[in-house]
Amino acid sequence: MRRITISEIEYLSFRLAAEFLGYDEPIPSFGSRYPNILESCLAVPFQTFNRKNLYRGLVKKAAILFYLLIKNHPFQNGNKRR
């Protein structure tokens, strides 16, 4: 299974921000993210122990990735509460 790259996340975050940000809020720079937190979130779904994947299959990898993106807040302008 192919890993998601930082450049793909940058593209997706810009596209989602452009589509869903409201009330004329400026789109934050991708460089404003917290260093290494996003990289850590992207690495966890591919962790192994004893040469076995800890998260097998697309659904489990996606689930842990989304959980970590919500829990660790890798973007400074993300996870706002209204």
C-alpha cells in the first residue's frame, strides 16, 4: 500500500480549505502547521511490530489516520470550535 506524501496532504488541505472555509477567512499557509506532528500522523498507519502491520487494510489505516489528525491537531488553523 502506498503512503500519503506531505505534498498530497498540502494539496488536499488547500482544496478543502478553499471549498469549505466561510465568511472570507483567509486560507492559512501550509507552512503554519506544527512541525513533525503531521509527519508522525502519516507514519503511524504503516507501523509494524515483529514484521506484521499493526493496522491491516485500508479501512484500519484510514481510521487511525483520521483519529490522529483529529487528536493531534497538526494544523494551527484546524479543529476550530464554533
